[in-house]
Amino acid sequence: MPTPLGSQSSLCASRLFSRRRLDLRARLLVQRSTGEPVIVQARTVDVSRTGAGVTLMRELPSGTQVVLCLRLPGRGAVLSLRAVIIRRQGCRAGLQFLETNATQRLLLAELCYA
């Protein structure tokens, strides 16, 4: 039976890269109009090479550009990725990474396929 349009399973089927369920503490840095950054605490739900699903402690609108900061398990290093919120439902948000470099892509691939 075909899946209805807009359902979660049809969305996952259309993804270019699969997502790995991953529960990590995260921070989103959001630039205020005054230039002062705001830190929004979050937790990842899943991560892929091109984006992440997060639960935010504060609602942010779609289209907001952020920097997602993740402490990598087993490494202690922090991975910082520029991203934009492309969908939001309550405190749940979908992020799309912007302009990742080779090192970030390698770390994301390791994180997703570990």
C-alpha cells in the first residue's frame, strides 16, 4: 500500500542520506540582531551527513540560521556546523547543514556510520 504524501516514512524514503538515531547534548548558537549570540540548549534526535533532527529547549522559527555545536562521543572534540532550520513543529526542528568542509564531512560520516 502506498504511503500518504507528507508522512514520515515517505519523507525518509526521499532522503539522499539515511539518518542515524543519536541522542547527544547540543547547543545552537543564534545571532541576535544586536550581534550578540544567543545559546539555545538542544538534544539531537538523529543525524545524517547533510542535516540533523533536534529537540530545542526554546522555539526558533524556520529559516533561522544557527551554528550547531556537538561534543563528539569518544573524542571530546566539538563539531561546529553552520545550519538552517528547514522545518519545525513545536520544539522539534529539522536542520540542514550549510557549506561543510572536508573535515566536517569526514566527522559526520564517522558519526553516522559508527
